[in-house]
Amino acid sequence: MGVWKTDQLATVRVGVTTDGLASRKPATALDVFKDIVTRQPTGRALSVKKDGEWVTHTWQQYYDACQQFARALINVGVQPHEAVNVLGPNCPEWLITNMGAIMAGAVIAGIYVTSASEACQYISTHCEAKVVVVSDKAQLDKYLSVLDQLPTLKALVVWNEADVPRETSSRVPIYAFSEFLRLGEHVEVGKLDERMAAQLPGHCCTLIYTSGTTGPPKAVMISHDNLTWTVAAAINTLEALADAKRSVSFLPLSHVAAQILDIHLPMAVGSEVYFAGPDALRGGLLGTLQEVRPNFFFGVPRVWEKMMESLKEKLGGEPEGIKKSLLTWAMVQGADNAEQSQYGVAAGVSLSFWAADYLLLSKVRYALGLDECATFLSGAAPIAPDVIRYFSTLNIPLYELFGQSECTGPHSINALGKWKIGTVGPEMEGTRTRIDPDTAEIQYTGRHIFMGYLNDEAATKATLDDDGWLYSGDIGVLDKDGFLSITGRIKEIIITSGGENVPPVLLENELKAELAALANVMVIGEKRRFLTFLCSLRVEPDAVTAAPTDKLDKVALAVAKEIGSDATTVPEAQACEKFRQYIEEGMARANTKAVSRAQHVKKFFIIPRDFSLDGNELTPTMKLKRSIVEKKYVQEIEQIRLVAKRYMKKLFRVTRLIKFVQKYMKFAYAVQVFACYVSVIHWVACLWAGPMLNLVDNAEDEQLAYNQALYSAVQLLLNIAGVPVDPEWQFLAGVLGIVGFLFQCLTLASITAGVIGTSSRMLQYQEKVKMVMSDLKALHVPDDLRKATKNYYEMLWRMKNTSDRYEKAIYEDDDLSPSLRAEIALYIHRNLIATVPLFQGCSDSCLAACVMRLKTQFCMRGDVVFHKGDPANSMVIISRGKVKVISPDNDGLLAVLKQGSFFGEIGLLRHMTRSCTVIAGTFCELKSLERNDAEEIFDGFPHIHDRLVAEAEKRRLNTRLKARLYNVKVLDNLHAVDVSSIVEVPDQEGKENQSFVDGAAEDKPFDPSVSSGGSGKRAKFVYGHSFPAEDSNVVNNELDSMDTNLSEIQRLVEMLKAGQGRLSRVQERRQSIHMALNSSTSVTSLNSMLFTNVSPDSRTGTRIESFR
């Protein structure tokens, strides 16, 4: 026995330890099955709806039917470790087939009902299935069409007897399910007992076929111990599962999650499985949930998303009134309770939440059929944190888990008391997790790790090492509490912007097969419209270091010679058009072999150096570090995108030409006038000036004669010289002079119109300024104010003629898509984002939501940004310049804030007035965020609100701590703490000594050399407090030590405030709830209005029925 195997006949060693859950005694799935039948022979096991009524089978009936099926398998010649396939929807027959095959010692392999006949044939051929069980005629026809390609098949079984063909020429017998069960009557029970007793925990129990997105599906071999131990670990983590009595089966049973939750977990805890109808994922699931009322529920993210959409539609459609207000209040309490139940938050259940849940939230869960559910799970794909938060408002704590088929389902699970939204929870007990330091790949080990891939040793070695560590292919991080977060994927799968799954390795191999000169290829296309690729050419390695050089090797040189290229190095090949044509032709050939248009590659780039270990593009095992390569060649990848964009534009040359002509029409008009002028000069020279001057008849050289005539014509038309003209031609010469004069006027008019057109906007603006200045003068406004106004307008013109005009055009241009406008806004404000601490670590979508709502304000030096007492309804960020903060009593300077600082954030959180005056110290460009816009951002990104609250409280508390150490006055107006409790202490000469603006301005260290007498021994403050200069280091050390504890102090303060706030809200709302309950419209009628309740007795009336 070894750590991993690829043969279903083999046995793996079970990794039992001496302590913890991993020391649990190994067991087979049959051990668990026999145990529950012994304990609860008449207990309800399986229930399915027939003719509108629930039909139930007991554990004993379930067990007996499985034994009967196992004996039938033995009868048709199925040997131990041979495979049986099952293809059909969730129903008791699926479970009987599964457990019956295991009893016979066979290996069961489920097939998705949506699989095509080719996929069915591949799976049955790969595992050499001896018996295939199908649900109906549609599934049977899939196998009948490929029956000749299944030489190992011995029998076909159909659940529905009516779908068995009466006459068939099939070489394989086809049985109805009931008929096949009767075959077991001819096999002795003792023979089956021998088969069951021979099975070991390390034997293969089931095969889980992966989706096969990177090629053909792989068969994951799951042992008996994998199944039984994983179920025990899940129950140990989610303790409520041990008391579960009912569950609903609706996920495909060929998936490992469904097999754990619908087959093996119920056997371990003795719970009843209700089978949903075939329409469960098309809207029928809600009805089943309302009837069954399960005790635990697992759904993939799409199930939860659709449920959330339905709830939002129903709850959001409720008209305004006391009912909707109460429901909103209740959901807020639910959200608060979810946040307080996160790991590391020491908070209990508040009275207000208890009331909200009892009165309202429980009604919503009842309408969903989840009122008796204690465990809510999501897995199999990432789920958006917003979905989890929404259900949290309804007191539905949605626990996300992480795992894969190769670890028998779960590896890390969020659970009660160990829950962090945005993570997939901590690892299960008895397992271990590590993060690869080079690739950040998540790797883990434990008794849940699979045996190996059936008949695929290479894939097994790439996924599972000799020490039993599974390489998941996912990228993640572990926080200090051991919670795992998935941050990316290292698996070789590309998901384009159209949602297509593309296996890059297959495309890369195809490209290299078509293009012999290529050494390596990396396809790019994640979240992009089309696929591109980076490629490196085959080169000679360095003789000493073995690092790749830029000299082409023999194969590449042979290709160069064949295509007629003289390139001998990579730079020469990059510049060679014949090499580019060679790659384009090979790319076209590779595209013809792609399975869909989504897998066609469009563009490429030849990188200057091949991938290597020393270049950090390859791992020690020669795996390509895709994320590293993408970061390294980000400019080249962007160049590919731009080239492709230019290529698309070529398709619209006519439109582009029309737009070009429209754009430069005024210049085209001037060109037309000039061309007409030249044409007139030419014809005057030819038809008149020559004959008039007798140049034609007397000329020996016609070209010389034409030049003389042309010169004379120009002189006449431009009226710049006197030309001798015979009397008979003088009248015509005068007419030509007038024509020339008119052409000169026309030319001057065109030039003038162009100049005026380009400056008309400026002239209009100047006219507006003149009008304003005239009005100010008429109102006898002082000269200094009029001058300041004029200077402001001039500066405003310069600014609005640049960034502000462009930003306005971009933000208000409806022709641009919202996503493109957001990207442009992020680029425009990139420097601002980089300098403002509040924006650090935010997602691009969050940053875009913020910067798109910023409003620009320009202030001249001396302008008042706001006065003390003004309404505080915005936060201000300094994009350029400096501002001065004046004390509330206007007796001194508190602080000078610079670029990147922000202030006034409290105005977004509370309704208040400004606590001090802020004046522009230089010309300033300020970005303001209004409260209304901020509330929209808070709705979409709650963490921004939390960060702003924490930052404001931290800065205020930090200032007070520092001020106490330095014995200075603190600005602390509870009605308007909007400049983050700034402390600025000027000395007697007005020089700045100390600045406390935490996170907003510079935190200047104390300088003991500053004193009134210049001795350097004492620091003097205007507030009359002082301390010896030699003690400054002691004070600063104490300050630093207090800063280290600031986060803890802040957390305690927030906890105290939250507790006081909740108590006060309970006092305030208790009376309103009481009034609502005693009003003519009862609160309890809310549920009847929003939902259709299902009677809790709907599960009664079932009948017990045995299998026949």
C-alpha cells in the first residue's frame, strides 16, 4: 500500500494519527450503513413524491433493496473492483444503485444527465463499466447509439419499466429495474456477505469524473475512508448536522458534494432524504423546501443568487409604510448581528435583534421553507460577499466552504463561532494547509485526500506528491487566525469576458505543434474579448549558465531559411516580416483545429527572451508562472491589445475618412480657395499673359515662355507690380486686377474666420468677465475684491480649459460606456488615489464609484473654503495646493494641510456644522464628496463607511492622546469634529512648532530646540504649559508606546459605543413596535402579504412503501 494509486484494484494506506480527529478508526461506507440500520430499522430514510404524495422507505427497506441489487450484479458477472455506471436524476433508485454496487464490491461512477452520448461512452470505456443503469428512454438511447464501442458492457438497466424496448437487436441484455432486482434471488446471501466483508477502508469506493475543462475528464478515485472520515470531519465542524432530521436532494448526485450530503451524511446521522423534482433548478425547489422544511441546506452560489433576486423583488415591492419600515429595521438588526457574530468579535445577541427575528425575520425564513434549518452552506464555486451579507440580514448565516473532488468535497468551512465573511473558513480538524511561497498555491493534506486519478499516473503525480499533499491549483492566503481566502486560480483555465472556458494548455500545445520555431507559448485571455499569446523562439542556451541567449538554434534557423528570412537572432526575428507571416499562418492552422470560435487566437507578440528559471517565469518543476509572466510583460500584452484595436478600426476606414473631413472642414475650405487661386493664375498665364506679351510667337523655349507668363500673371492678380500692357489689353488687365483683389480678400477672410473660430470661446469668456467686472464696479465693490474676482476668473479659465473641461466631457458623455468612463476616471485620478490613505487597498470598482462622484473646486490664495458654522455635508480632498485651518475662535493657525490630505469626513457620517474655518493658503484644486453621493457609495461598498468611521475615530482619539502628553488645547467639538481634531501650536512669533493632524497633515516630531529664549532647554507653548526639553525623548517614547495600543483602545471604544447605541435604540423603538402590534394592522400580517405560507402539516400523510 502507498500514498496514492491509479488502479481501482489497489488499496491505499489510511493515514491514521495518534490524536485528534485524524486518529479516528477507519471504517467503510458499509460499516456506517449497517450501523444506522441496526439503530433505526424502521426510521424514515428516503422519500420521493409520486402522484402528489410523499412515498417513504425505511432504513431496513433501503438496505434490503441495496442487497438485492448487489446480488443481481453478482449474478450478471460483476467482479470486485469492477465499475458500474449510473445515469439519471436524483431518486431512491440512484442511491440503491450506488450502495448496491458498493455492497457487491464494485466501484460506482455517476454520469451527469446532461452528458452527450460521446461523454457517456468515454466514461464507460475509461472505467470499463460492466453494468450501466439509466433512468429512461432518452438516457438509454445515448448508450444504444454507442453500444458497439463498449466491449466490456454486460447489462443495461432502466428504472422505468415502460421505457424498456420490447424488441431489440442489442447484444447486451436490457432489464427493467424491478426485473433486474429479481435476478438477485438466484444468488446466495452468503456470497454477498463475503463480498461485503472483504472490503477495506483503503479500497476505492466511488469514481467522481471531473468536468474536463482542461481536456478529457479525469476519474477521481475516492476510498471508503475518504467518505466516512470526511463526513465525520464535517459533523465535527458543523455540529448542528449531528441533529439533522431532514434534507432535500437536488444537486446532481454525480457530484462529490451531493454524494456526501445526500448519501453518506444521512447514513451517519440517520436523517431523512427528500428528493426534489426534476424541475428543482428551474423554479420548483421552493415548493419542495416549503413542504420538507430541511434542517440543513447546501446550495451552489447560483441557487442563492436566484433566491436573493426573488426576495428582493418581493420585499422591495412592498409599499411604503409601517410594515416596510419595520422590515427594514429588522434587516438592519440582522446585519448588525451577523457582523457581531464574526470570528474575533466578542458580542452577544442584542434584545433588538431578538425582537426583530421573532417578529419579522422568522416569517421570511418560514416563507422560504428554511425556518427549521440550522445550517446554511454554499460551495462548489465562489460566492459574492454581497450575497452572504444579504442573507445575513434575514438571520440566514450563509457559511461558505472550499474544497474540490480531489479532497472528497470540503477542506475549509465557515461555521458557527468560526465565521468570517469574505473567507472560506478555517481548515477542518485533522487536516493541514500550506501556501506555496513561490506560486501562492493552496496545498493541503489529510485523510480526505483522494487515492489518485484512475489510469492517469502523470496527472496524479502532478496533483499529489509522495507525502500526500494535494496541489489544489487555487491561489490564496491564510490570515493570522487561520482563515483561508481564495484570491485567484493557478489552474490552467481561462474564462473570457464572454464566459467561455478555454483550456490554454491544449491551444499552446497545438500552436507549438504547428510552429516548430517556437520554444514556449502562453495564451492570454482572462476576462478579455479574444485570445492572444506570447511566444518565445527556440534559442541556443548559454554554455556555462544554460540560460537562454538571443541566438536562434538549429531548428529555428532551418525554419528561417525555409521561409526566406535572414534572421539569426531573436531581435532580428522580431523585426522580420517573414517571421511574423510564418507565425500568423501557423496560428491560422491551429485555429482550424479549435473546438469553438471562442478558442481562436487572434494576435501574438514575440518576447525577447525565452522563459527560464533565472527569469522567474518557471518553477523548479518547470511549471509556467502565468501571473508572473503577465506582470512581466504587461506592456507587451497591452501593445497586443492596441494593435488589435487598430486592426478593428481598419474595418471602418470610410467612416473614419468622413469624420476626418468633418473635423478639418475649415482647413479644407482654405485649401480649396488656394487651389482655385492657383488655377486662375495658370489659365491667365496660358490664355492671356503669353499672347499679350508676345511670348508665344517669339519664344525659343516654351517652358521659359510659360514661366515668364506665369510671373506676369501673378504680378497682375496680386497687384504688386506694374506690367507694361498694350492699349488693346488694358481693359482686360484691369478686370484681372479686380479679380486678384477679390481673391486676396477671400483668402484674408478665410484666415480671419479660422482665427476667430478658434478663439471665439475665449472671447465669449472674456466678455462674460467684463460684464461681471462692470456689475461689480456699479455696485461699488472695493478694488481688492474686484481684482481678486478677476484673478479667479483668469485662473479658472486656465484650469477649465484643461483638466476640468476634459473631465466634464468624459463624465457627462453618454456615448461612453460606464465601465470605460470609470477606467478613464481612475487613470485621471491615479496620483490622487495613490496619495490618499483612505483609498489604499480598495477594489477598482470601489475606487471608480468614489472618483466618479468627486466634484472639482478651485480656490485662489486667501479664499475661504468654508466658515465655522457652515453645514458640514461633504468631505474635501486636496488634489493640489495647501489650505490653512484656523482655530474656532480665530486666534491662531491650527494646521496646514497639503496635497493628499482629506478633511471634513465627519460631515459624511453625522449631520452637523463646521467646527473651524479653512482658508486656501495657495491656489488649490479641491475634490469634494457630497453626503448624498457618499451614501450611494456606502450602500454599494459598506466597508468604505466602516473604514471612514474607524479612521475618523482613530484620528480623533490619537490627537487627544498626543495632546494630553504635550499639554496643549484640543479641538473637540462633538457637534462638528470634521477636521480630525487638529492641533496646531504656534509660538509667540507665530512660527509653527507642533502639528497634530493624524492621517491628514504631516505629524511633525517635537523639536526641543524651539524656545522663547533660544537656550534649547525649554519648549514654550502659548497655552501656558511646558515641560523640560531634556524630557522630550521620554515623552516621545511614551507616545510611541501609546500608539501601538491605539488600535486596541479604538476597538474598545467602538464596542462601548455600539453597545450604548444598541441599548438606546431598543429603548426608542420598543414603543414604536408596541404601537405597531396594537394597531389595526397587525405586524404578523406582513408575512401573509409578502409570501404564501405553506402549512406545517404538509409533510404528513406520507405512506411507507417497499421497493419492488
